[in-house]
Amino acid sequence: MISLRKEKYQSHILRLMQQLTISFFAHFFYDFVMKSILKKIVSITFLLTLAFKVFAPTSESLIVVRTSPLEPYKSLIHAIGMVETKYDTLAYNPLEKAVGYFQIRPIRLIDYNSRTGSMYSRNDLFNYKISEKIFLYYATEIGPYDLERIAKTWNGSGKSTILYWEQVKKFL
């Protein structure tokens, strides 16, 4: 019976040693072999990317990308158009003799013509592009970052410009 126990014990120990040996070799294989393979793969990939990135392309072509123009006054133009005429380019105010989309008064037209050397007439103000050109002339004098000042200056002066600005703000 002792020999049977001894044999069983030895058999158990032998199986345990085999499992430990297999576990050791598996661990060794992973640590040593797999890590070295992984290092080689990473190194080769890194060197290949360097080799491809170092040289500039030999093509002598020029690529031109068309971007959309900056329109810093677009939202203000929309808002003023809504407040002044509800986008009506043919609007006319007989009280102020204001004409077109931006409701340009005669005094502003005279001022614009004298500053720029233009010869626009009141009838030209029904043309949206001409009216916009005049509006943008005055707006760019102030700059694109102060929409409130542009709107108030466009409207005139005094306390009425505060109410005008409140109306314009609703459409910005």
C-alpha cells in the first residue's frame, strides 16, 4: 500500500513537473520569441515609414484649391434687408426719398459719389449689386467686427438707432 501511494505521489509529481515545464517554455516562448518578433515588426514598419516620408514628391504640378470667399457682412446684409425693405430691391420711401434694398437716401448717394468718384443716380440704387457696393463701402470703413456700430451708422444718428439695432439683431 505504501508503494502504491508512493507511485501515485510520484506520478502526481511527474505530471506537475511536466505542466510546470510546459508552462515555463510557453512563458519563455512568449517573453523571448514573441517580443523579439514584435520588436522586429515595429522596427521594420517604422523604418519603412521614414523611408517613404523623407523624399519629396517628384511631381512638378501645382494644385489650386478654390475656397469660398469670406463674407463677414453677409448676415448683417440679410438683417438690414429684412428690416429696411423685407428684401424688396424695388422699394421706395417717398418721405425720405430712400431707394432700393438698403433704402439709400440721396445725401448718402451724393457722399458716396464724391468720395469714390462714381456717378451713380437714384435709379441705379434699384440695382441690388450697386446698392450692396455702396453699403459695403461704408461698412468696411467701420470693419467687420462691430455689426452694431455699422447698423446704427447706416440708419443715421440719435435715439432711433437703438430701436433700429434691436430690430436688426432679431435677424442676425
